[in-house]
Amino acid sequence: MPIEVVGSARDISADPEFGPWLAQASILVVDDEPGMRNFLARTLGPRCKKLDVAADTEEASSKLDQQHFDVVILDNIMPRKNGVEWLAEQRAIGFFADAILMTAYADLDTAIQAMRAGAMDFILKPFRSNQLLNAVARCLDRMRLQRENYVLRYELKATSDHILLRDRLIGESAAIARVRETIARVAPLPTSVLLTGQSGTGKEVAARSLHMLSERSSKPFVPVNCGAIPADMIESELFGHIKGAFTGAERSRDGLFLHAQGGTLFLDEISEMPLATQSKLLRVLEDRKVRPVGAEREVPVDLRFVFATNSELEKDVQAGRFRADLFYRINVMQIHLPPLKERQGDAVELASLFMKKLSVQLGMPTVPIDEAAQHALSVYDWPGNVRELRNLIERTLILGRFPEGFGSSAVPAGEANGIALADVERRHIVSVLADCGGQRNEAARVLGISRKTIDRKLAAWDG
């Protein structure tokens, strides 16, 4: 039976040498000797979140089918099937936990077989409790570092922008205040959230705020840009795969779902997910289990899901580009992020904050935001929203002044109150386009807007 420790008589902090992660770990012990199972239960039970035991490999397989364990500790010599054979079989069908092998026979061949089967550590019987605890702590620390490194590398690869204001929504406008209030109400709940709004309005910032205000804040926050992953790789990236699942799969690998275990998974640009993967995602949401590519076993996951899109999903459903059942499943709680032009006064506040942060990051002196610049910031339409504003401030710092066509360099203070919104927008876009040598794709990247937006506005102005 599972052994769950709540309010253990032994203070976890009394064992700092075994690391803080042991208290949150779930561990499975597999041994045919009742005495050894009891010893391990007494040693690990008061120190970990959940401990389960199995008397043989068949019972252990059944328990792995039911839930995910961080570490499995198993004896090698058992009736019917030894630990090394069982571990190799489990790796082949989908087993992603770290394993520690116990044995009373210290021979090189067994050690080599254990490592080949995927054991992370090897303990000789008899052993002291601190030897076991140190081995478990090494596994948990290795797992934590591996997941943190993977997520950090993924974030760096997924975004070309420096992330500022990651965990809080800045601004005093009524529109953004309503968003913050809604986030505060829904964050403590397990409910899935769908964030909508134009590109650059801060949907990832809102998702991070949801995570930081939830009970999962100490666990991973994993952002995934569904539109940035090739269609033929997205299933492996999300769900993981086992060794040999496809050409080039030389070893098993956890997917982003497992890297987010216990935390929050943020699926951005959900409308870009291929239809085949949408059906698999729907099953994950319903069963809370993922099946790695090539695996026979489904792995239980404990996640909070946050979705985001700048598309109108209802229209995508009508057009057959998005599954209706998935839309109704994720559209439980919808939060709309307003465009920057509807957040009165926030553009100047955000510009000041970006100016301070980016000047330190770039090592450049700040540029004063005078009255004319403030007015231009306030009346500009911001088609690229907060992302465009950030890019403008970075460009201003590099130039040492606001670009031609925007702010104080183009609008004398005495004329600021008479300038039209359309004039500010036109001057700025035309100026950036000129700086980019007429390359519309590059100008769109600098402005933080789409190429289609530039084409549409230029066509209107020429007309």
C-alpha cells in the first residue's frame, strides 16, 4: 500500500545534506524481502512526499501504469525476473524515472548491465541509510538540473527577444487592472485558462503571473510556442519518445509535458498545432496521461494548462482548422489581453520601465522621454503592441535619440498637441522602413508587427 507522510514527526530540515527536493519526491521501492521493504519505508517514508512499495516486478509494473514516480529503488535478485532485466524491459516500453539498483553481489558484469539498462546508481548490500539517502538525493538533483537546463535551452531557442516584465503585468489603466484582477481570482484554482489577444499584448507575461500566483509557483513553468515547432517533431517535443521510436532516436527523452511535471505548461499559439496532435492533446487533457512516441505505457502527468492564441478559434473551428471538442475543452476560463492602444497611459509607463531596464542591459545611457515623446507614445496606434514599444525603446537607446518620425526628434514640443495619430504612425513606420532599406520583412520584425500589417498600411497610404 502507498505510504504518504503528512506532518512527519521527523523534521525535513534536520537532513539538509540530502537536499530540499527529497521532501517533494515520490518513490517506488521494489524488493521481495519484507524486512528490506520495511527498512526502506522507515528510512524514506518520513522524508519524502509519497512512498509506495512492491513485492515483485509484476506489482511494480502495475504501479508504474497508475502513476509517475521520480525514483524507483529495486533489488536485482528477485523471483521470476531480476531487476536488471525488468528495468531494461521498462525502458523499452516507456519508463522515464531514475532507477537505483540494490544488489548483494558486487561484480563488474552486473554493474555494466545495470548501467546499460538505465540505472542511475548502484548500491551494494548491506548499506547504511545515509548511503541510500545520498543516492536518492543525487538522482533528484540530477533530474532537477537536467529539466531546468532543458527548459532554459528551450526558452532561449524559442524566443529571439530578451524577456522583461516576465512575471507581472505593468500599467495602471482600467483595462489591464481588470486582467490582473481576473488572474488573481483564477490563479489558485486548477482550471485551465485560455489567453486571447493580439500578438505582443503580453500573453506569456499573463501566463507567468498565473503560475507565480498559484500553488505550483515553486515548480517549473514551461512555455511552448506551438507555431515554432515543425509539424513532424511536435509530438516528440511535447510527449517525449523512447529509444528507437524513429530514425535518429538514439536514446529515450522526456518531452516538455514531463519537464513541466507538477508545474504549469503554457501552450502558446495553440491554433498552430497540427490537427493530429490536437487529438492527442485532447486525450491528455481528459486522462492526464501522455504516451511518449513509441511507448506502450502512458505516463501520468500533474500539470496546470494555460493556452494562448492571437487567432479567433471559433472561426478556426468553423473552417475545420481547429477541433471543436478541443476548443470547448480549453475554453473554460478565457482572459482577453487588451491591445496597448486601449490601455490609456500605460505606453508611457512601460516606455520608462523599458528605458531603465534596457539601458542597463545594453550599457547605454538613458534617453529622456520629454513631453513631445510622451504625447507621441500616448497617441500612436501600436499595431505591434508592447513588443513594438520595447523594440522602439531599444532602437532609441542605440541611436541616442528617438528615431526620425517618432517623438522629440520629429515633433517639436509646441506642435505635440496638434499631431494626428495617423501622422505619428505613418512617420514612424516609413522611417523604420527606410532604415531597413525598404525590406518589409525586416521592418516588420523591428516594429514587432506582421508583414501583412505593413503591406496593408502602405497600400492605404498610397491610395
